[in-house]
Amino acid sequence: MKNIFLPLALMVSISISSFAQMTKAEEKEWAHKIKSLTPASYKQLVEDKSALENQVNNLKQENDVLKAQVSDLNSKLKEAQASQEAKKVTSSGTTVPANEMAAKGVVYKVQIGAFKNKDLSKYFNNNKNFSGEVDADGTKKYTLGAFPSYWEADNFKKYLREMGVSDAWVVAYKDGKRIELKDALEGTL
């Protein structure tokens, strides 16, 4: 029995010296805890420590795998964003924001202006509900929102007019291409 406690006492004294200085009360408390250890409880503590170290190693490996997956997904996201950026320019050369390209079916938007000398396209990327297009004559038309129904777009137009955007009006798009509002409302397309 003395053979077991001697190495245990040596280990405890080494571990105690590696910690910061303990108070007398703490030393007494730990000395009492050491005396109360049985060989079976000490064995259980060593086995528990080994099991916990194995769990830590497994979690580190799992963390590395997850980091690799995140890195892979980030690279795929960057590729998809680059692909989406490339799709912004239509065959006619007009710039169309990505959210407009993705819209399927009829979508109603509120046009807030048409300008020849103002280029606000730099704001398209930061604001998904702000978009525009360029006509063949160089007129830039800017819209806000994307609504599934005419009535929602019309309500938004009314709010914009109340805020001072007097030239706001509802326009329609089908599959990313501008169409006549009358055709969209009649459902002839």
C-alpha cells in the first residue's frame, strides 16, 4: 500500500509545485484529498483523464475536418459569386443586377427615375432591392423593390410619393425582362 502512495505523493508534490503558490488552507485541503484517495479511485482518475484526452483529440480532428469543409464551401461560394457577377451583363450589354436575373415569372417594381447623366449602378451590389437597366439610347432607369403582386408595388409607390419621390411608378418584369404593365396585369404573357 505504501508503494502506491509514494508515487502518488511524488506526483502531487510535483503538480503542486507547478501551480502558483497555494495558501496554507489550500495545502491542507489538497493533502486531505490525497489521503482520501484509494488506489481504485486513483486508477479511475487516470482512466478518466485518458478518456478525456482521447475525446479532446477526436474533437480536434473533427474540428479540422469541419474547417476544411468550411474552406471548401467558401471557395465554392466565391466561384458562384463570380459566376453570378458574370451573368449581370445581358446580351444587349445592359447591366442587370443578379437579383433581377434570378426572378422567375412576373415581378413588379417601382421605377424611381430615368436619367441620361446619372449612373447609380455602383449601388446595385450593396442593395439587393435597388436595380436598373440601360436603354439603347443610353437612358438609365432605376427601380426599387421586387413585389409578387401589382398591389404591393402600388402601395410602395404611394409611400415613395408621400416621401417626395413624385416620379415613382410601377413597372413589370417577366423572367428578368421588362414588359408592358398592361400585359402583366391582363396576364397575356
